[in-house]
Amino acid sequence: AVDSRFAERLAGELKALGVNMDDDLFFICRSGTRSLAAAKAMAAVGYRACHNVACGFEGPLDDSRHRGAYAGWKAAGLPWQQS
């Protein structure tokens, strides 16, 4: 679940960066669950273009309870860099 202060804190940071309420915001996490909650929280406070990256970075668990094999940003071959 998203912390109740999350949207307020993020909205403040975005405003300081000059992000407008109509700007596209993309949210991603490991599986897509937390990022969906974050996108919904920001939409609830008035951001009109919130997008969740479906399946997240590593995607859902496979039959062996591992991620990253068949869905998500990484499995789709989209660009990323380990840091």
C-alpha cells in the first residue's frame, strides 16, 4: 500500500521540479503492483496523466517463484542499466 503521505510529498517534489498537473507521469516497480498504487494516488490528487508500467520491471512470479523470465520491462528487452 502507498503511504498516506506519499502523494503529498511527491506532489511537492514534482512542483519544485516544474512538473505540471497535465504532464505524463510514469510509475514502475518490480511487479507493477506498487507502481499502480502510486499512479492511482497521484491521480487522486489531481495529476491527469498517470501511467503504470504494466507488469513492472521484472514481472510476475513464474512457476518456480522467480521473476523476470516472461513479463515485465526486462523480459520485453526494453532498455535498462544496472547501477
